[in-house]
Amino acid sequence: MESTDRATPVTTRPAERAERSGEPQLRLRHKAGMGRLGVLRLILPPLILGLLALLAWSLMVRAELVAEYLLPAPSEVVRVFWQSLNNGLLWEYARPTLVESVEGFIAGSLFGLSTGYGIARSGFLARMLEPYLAASQAMPAIAVAPLLVLWLGYGLTPVVVLCALIVFFPVHVNTALGVRTLDREILDAARVDGAGGWAMLRYFELPLALPSILAGMRTGLTLSITGAVVGEFVIGDRGLGGLLTIARGNFNTPLVFATLLALALLASVFYGIGRLIERRLSYLED
């Protein structure tokens, strides 16, 4: 009896192992299915909305509800866009816009990170700077751009400064919010363990505030395109903003829409890059 009792678990263990080994596989398949469903839920709504908008646009033009010189057909916009890509026109004008937006984003982010952290950690600094920072947002960028041209001259510098000013505020606000809303218990425990200065910033404050900071930087990266275009409107002969001015002056509406499409795609790429970096860093933190 003893031997049979001892043998029984041996015969049942393989079955138990098979069942247990099958559970993770089923869970992985379920997660993969849910992942694909999540991607479809993410992609389908904007795709359907975009297709409906294009259909309505095309029907309006075909029914001649709007003059074609005011609103060209989507097919004509795509044709001009593809032609401008092939002959290098869009690439030639997009290059300065890219340089201006990236440099402005870097400058504005560094300034926003510094001031955001400063006012979150110093009540005196917050009381001194916040009224002026809030008032600065009442001035539209298109009104500031001519002053920057007068002060800094024509060229790359005034456009980069304008980009930096537009990028600065969302980075500043999100940095200040992220640092101000940190868990005080965690910070107090870190101080008790001897953390301070650079160690506190590197190992506690920055990782905990990172989601908020990255969200602000992602917004700033997308808005840097707006700053570049506004500056180019004032200068008038460079970048995609300059191409818009030229196309508008020549009453070339399809080229205007093709340039707007290029700007939309560029902003989407910037947003996607920011989102990808944000998810990657969040994954590393996990």
C-alpha cells in the first residue's frame, strides 16, 4: 500500500504540469488578441472620421457647392503634394522648418525645465516669475515675431527664438506640476536615508515627475512646428511658412493645401516620436 500511495503523485504530476504549462500560453494568446483589438480600437475611429471628411470634401467639390479655386478636390491636393515631393520643392522648403523647430524645441525645453523646477522648489521664485510667465501667454506669437526680426535680424535666429518661446510654456507648466505633485512621503523617506541634492533629483524627483515632464515635452515638440511657421510667415522666403506665403500670393490653392498636408504630417511625426520616447522611457522605468 505504501508503494502504491507513493506512486500515485508521480503519475499525476505530468498531467498537472501540462495543465499548468498550458495556462501561460492561453494567457499570452489572450493578451495578443486583446493587443490587436486595442490597436484596432486606436486606429479605426480616426481613420473612419478622416475617410468621412474626405468623402464630404470630395462631394462638395463635385457638386460645385464651393468654387474649386477656393477648395480644390482631394485628388488634386494629393497630386500636387506628390509632384512637389518628387521635384524636391517640399524637401527644399521643409529642411529649414525642421532645423528651426528642432533647435527651438531644444532651447525652449531646457529653459522650461529649469524654470519649472525652480518655481516648484522655491516659493519666492514662483511669486516673482509666475505673473510674468502667465502674462506672456496673452501676447500672440504673430505679434512677437516682427519684434524678434527687428532685434535679431532676418535669418535662422529669430525663428528659433520664437519656436523656443512657444515650446517653453507647456514644458514649464508640466515640469512644475510634476515636481509639485510628488509623493512627499517618498521624498521624506529618501531624505531620512541620506539622499539630498543631486541624488534626490537623479533617483527620486526626476523619475517620479518624468511622466508629466515628457507629456509637456511631447506637446512642445508638436508646437515647435507652429512656431517655425509663424516665424517664416514674417520672414516670408524660407521654410514651409514661406512656401505657404508664395503659394497664396500666386493663388495656387492646391499648393497651399499640399503644404498644409506636409505640415500636418510633420507635426504627426513629431508627436509620434514624442509618444514613442515617452512609452519607451516609461517601459524602462517599469
